[in-house]
Amino acid sequence: MDRERFEEHLAAPNGRGALRSGGHDGHAGGALCGDLIRVSVRVEGDRVVAAGFEADGCGALTAAGSAAAYLVEGEHLFDAARVGTTAIAEELGGLSPGKLHAADLAADALHRALGAAARGAAVPFDDERVLVAMSGGVDSAVAGHLLRENAVAVTLELWRDEENDAEASCCSADAVRLARMVAHQMGLPHFTLDLRPEFRAGVVDPFLAGYAAGETPNPCVSCNGHVRLDEMLTLADRLGARWLATGHYARVTEDGLLRAAADPAKDQSYMLAALSPASIARMRFPLAELTKPEVRAIAAEAELPVASRADSQDLCFLAGTGKARFLARHAGLEDQPGEIVTASGEVVGAHQGAHHFTVGQRKGLGVFSPEPLYVLRTEGRRVVVGSREDLATRRVRVRGARLHRPGSEVDAVRLRYHSRPVPCRVVGEGRSLELELDEPFLGAAPGQTACLLRGDVVVGVATITA
Ligand SMILES: Nc1ncnc2c1ncn2[C@@H]1O[C@H](COP(=O)(O)OP(=O)(O)OP(=O)(O)O)[C@@H](O)[C@H]1O
């Protein structure tokens, strides 16, 4: 460690107290670690014209804030967005492992400030440039790697609360740091975009309302369709990027519709079903033709530090919490005991709360029966169960339908993320439709997405209704 640069930054910090107003702020640290830092930048066009910081903590934090402000002021926005923990530590002549935390916090704050400022930036348009959505997972890291010649990276902060529900998930600060490190290792500019208010209003609140109304909502479909990809496309405009790429497994047809990925086991077109054709026209899915083992092999070959990182398993905001606790905390959906009854009204058991059940559910009913029993529906506090035959349906009503092709072209529907498409016919017109299925389907749950297909091409989307 070379103390000289460190001491210089400490003795005469660059930009300390600067930009109390007129810039965009990013904050990092908190009560837990005892260090707090604000970094501010003012961006005009494609340049960082001013930078400043304020730090409350150890000397290393002040030096790191000063280094961050010094490294980005006067720089092109993309060069500023290439400054991370390593560059800050290097500017300080190297930091001991104990002090590296200060550089991490300064980089966190800097990237939040750059992300906020980027929403008002105006970088000249480049037909080849692609904004890559990097979550800190292996899929999007490989997407970034494959497009690295023309890529700029962004990571979204979607959810964080006092009890840190999602500390292990794609939305947490750790995942943002990891994504930033991977992007910087590839030489890419990286931005952190704080979408917590939009995510709360557009995804979490409707999710909570859906459960409160006895439905089983599909938050990832609405997040992709109406929140995160729209916001990233707007950012792409600001950063002069024509394209937006993600690590989803999906394809785009020549006439601009979504199509299932080459690997049916990984296909995520269902999760993207609510994307508008205008958005699809700007999307790139570099993993479209790959299998997961191929993606991991590319990551290992390129020595990406996330090559063996586990896939995400749950909704990002539920990680570390579980649905029941989340619903109790955020929607006040406390357990309310009730009866489990058959369709004819016979009481066959008891439960702790109807919101724990989904139409089609078989496990966890706690009812002894010679024949398997399934949840048919919930009625207030009562959970109605029945046989497989009772559950099977050949008619499904949907609401909020949006078709990109005439209804007569729909030949199948996927009624759950991992279920097989069922051949069907659309009856009716407008936003409320009926689907006549060629074969019975078990467990069409109100609130879930109905992904309307022609072959393996997504030609429409709707929500299953009661
Ligand atoms: N917080 C985030 N910030 C930026 N992009 C994200 C974020 N979360 C997800 N994405 C984008 O959406 C894609 C699909 O997200 P999903 O949550 O399904 O993760 P995944 O399939 O486990 O992918 P990955 O391995 O990249 O995390 C990701 O590959 C990434 O491009």
C-alpha cells in the first residue's frame, strides 16, 4: 500500500461538500456498518461535469469518496461508469482488506448517483450499442460477455426493506456489487438503477392485492411487462443504445413476436409474455439458442466469477423471507383459521389461512382421503377441495387480453409457467375471452398468466379469472 496518495486525498479531499444541490445523489452504508457516504454527480449531455461527496465514518471512507469524485469529474459518462472498487482502491495506492469496504461503499454510492443522473443524460445514439441487464447471475453475465464489444451494463435495485428480505436475491446490494464487478472485469460501463418505488407500486402492491383477493398473481410477468424492461428501455434511450439485452431464454421471430427458446427446459417466453411488440422490437436475447450447460461452459471458459453461481429459485423479493411471512408483514394477511370442505359442503379438515392455498394444489392440505384431493377454489375463509375430475376444466375465462394477432390464430395456451401448452380455441372478442381447451387442464388458477400461442410463438397474453 502506497500511503502517499491516500494521505493526499485525506488531507485535501476532492469535492467534499460539493453539489449539495443541482446534482444527482447516491447514498451507501448505514447504521449496521457505521459508515455513511453520499456521492453526487452532475451530468450534462454525456459528460460528468461536476462531482462531490460527503462521508461520515472512518478516514478511509473520506479518502474513498475523494478518490471517486476525482476519478469521475470531467469524464465521459461511460468512463465514469467504469470506475469501481478496484479503481478507487488503486487511486488510493491500494487498500488493506479491512479498508476495502470504504472503496466498496464509495463505489456503491457513485453508481447510484450515476444511475440517477443517467436518467437525464443525452449520449449520442449508436445503432450497435446495447444496454445489458445484469443481475449478478450467470445467465446475464454470459449475455454481457457475448455482447461485450458494444455493451453498457445496468443492474436494477428492486427491493430492500428494513429487515432485508432479499439480502440473498437479485435485488440486494451484494448482487449489485457482484454484477458491477463482473461488468467492470469485461471493461463495461456499469450503472445502478434504483427502481424501488416503481417496483413497489407496479409489482409488489398488485401482488399483495392479488393474494388479498384470493388469487395467485404472477409478479414476474407484470414486472417484465410493465416495469423493469420499460424502465431499462427508457434508460437505453438516454444512453444512446438501440438495444436492450437480458439473460432470458427466449427468441424473437422475424416478424417481431416472442418465441420459445431453443431449449424447452429453460424457455422463459411465458415470463416475457406481457411485453409489447414495440418493446420486443428492441430486445436481444443472446442465450436464445443455448442450453444452460452451454451457458455455464461459456462462463467457465471466460473465467466469469459467477460461472458456478446457483440459479435464482424464488420471486426475488421473497428470498430469505418466504411467502407466508411476506404476506403477513406487507399485506397484513395474518393466518385466519377456516374449514376445508368438499364441493357438496362436507367439512373434511381445517386450515390456518386460505391465502396459503392455490387452485390445483394437492400437497399440504393435511386431509386424509383415499383419493387424492385438490384445491378447487377458495370462498372467503373456506377452502373447497375435490377430486382430479372436479378440478379438470375445459373452459377457462380470461381478462385483460391483449392479442398481437387475430384470436382465430391462437392454437394453444400455456396456463402456468412450467406446464405444457394445451391446444385451444379463443371464443369471443375484446379484453374478456373464453378459451375452449381441447383437453382438460388441471388447476387453472385465477391471477395466473394465460400465454396465448400459435405453435411456440407468443401471440397474446391475458390473466385467468375466477
Ligand atoms: N436486478 C436486476 N438487474 C438487472 N437485470 C436483471 C435483474 N434481475 C433480472 N435481470 C435480467 O432478467 C434476466 C432474467 O432474470 P431472472 O430473474 O429470471 O434470472 P435468471 O434466469 O436467474 O438469470 P441470471 O442468471 O442472469 O440471474 C436476467 O438474466 C437479467 O438479464
